[in-house]
Amino acid sequence: MIVLFTDFGVGSLYQGQMQAALLRASGRPLPVVELCSDAPRYNPRAAAYLLAALAPGLPRGAVIVGVVDPGVGSERRAVVLEADGRWYVGPDNGLFAIVARQAHGPRWREILWRPESLSDTFHGRDLFAPAAVRIHQGRPLALAAPDPGVMVGADWPVELAEVIYLDPYGNAMTALRGGTVSPAARIRVNGRVLAHGRTFSELRPGTPFWYVNSSGLVELAVSRGNAAQALGLQVGTPIHIDNQMPAGRPAEPESQHGDSEL
């Protein structure tokens, strides 16, 4: 399949143009999946951590077109990353950096091929989409091997203690892997202290907490509420982990059940 990961916005005409460009370049129907169309806007760094969290759920052989590209039209390079049996096509601005850091034997290539018509402001449609189709179909694509050490984002940390994505419910995904944070830990953010909860259903409505989401990342939430609004969160908000527990039995998030229930 071909997978789209962009910051264009849900229902955007740009997303539609990308799909049309893929079909035009292919000449026949293609399996195209919109993995994400609301990646952090103008923010390849935050989007890189989000993409790396979603990538393991994609089948081997998938070609991912990544377009979070505020530097479009500049001298930034167009690249292909081959990582763990998948191909990533997009700008060299760090968007694929964390995927590469977590992969076994990643291979970078610079795209030298150019289409006959290339706009200054929409390389996703004009360059990355047709290049992805060529990879998908095994057609020729002029590539060069750059120095992996000069790829943007090569020195970024594998984990990041800050918010990288806000979903429509107001839940705030971070770039911390859940397996590295103890359930006994408290998370401090904007002057609030959040305890760990396993699921939303265990907590009373309105209770703020942190949990490990289905992608394996630490996420901040409010049970049946909006954490972004309640806690003043946005992409880039830093969080702090406090593993020092007070003496005695650790406090847990307030349960929705009464104390007398077993």
C-alpha cells in the first residue's frame, strides 16, 4: 500500500490532490491509506516522533509519503529512507529521523529524479507522490547515497519529554515510551501533578491522569474530558517525570467506585 502522513488537515483539498497525483502517476487503482492528515503543523520534529510511533503498525512493503514540509521550495533535499522493510519518501527535514534511529540498518537515499513539472510550493503532489509510485511499482528512480551523519535530525534523542500530538478528544500524546516510565511515577505539567491510570473507565469523569496509549507512548488525559483545555497543553509543552514517591502507600487516581465496593 501507499500511506499518506501529512499536516494538511482532515478533509483538505491538498490531501485530495495527493491522492489524485498518486492515481495519475500509477495509471491504475492503488491501495492508498490516510494514516494521518493532522500531524503537527510546520513541525517536522514533533511529527517525526508521531510517525515513528505509528510506523510499526504498517505492513512491510508499504511506501509512506511524508509531507510536513515548511521548507518546501528551499534547498532542502528530497529523500527516501528504507527502514525495516518500509520506504519513506519526503523532505530531509528530520521527519523520518526517529524512524531511522529505531530501525535496524536504515538506508538513506537522496532523490535526484525530478518530474517535468514541479511547483515551488507543493512538492508533496508534484515530487514525492510520483516518486513513491515509482518505488511502489519498481520503476526507475534516480537516487544517490548521502552521508547519513548529515541527515537532519540525526542527533535528535530517541525519546522526548514533551507533547507531540493532540487528538480530537484533547488527549496529549508525548514522545516518551511507556516502558521507560514506572506506573508509580507522577508526571508534572503546567503546575499539575498526574498519577498513572490504566484505563479511562477506572477513573471518575474529570480526573486528570497519564497512561500508556495503544502505540506504547505516555499520554496525558482527563477521563471524559479534554486534557488540552483542562491542563493548558499544546504541541511542545514539556513534561517532567517524578519517580520519588512519598513515604507510605502510593496514592492512586481517584476511582469511579466507592471505597466500600470490592
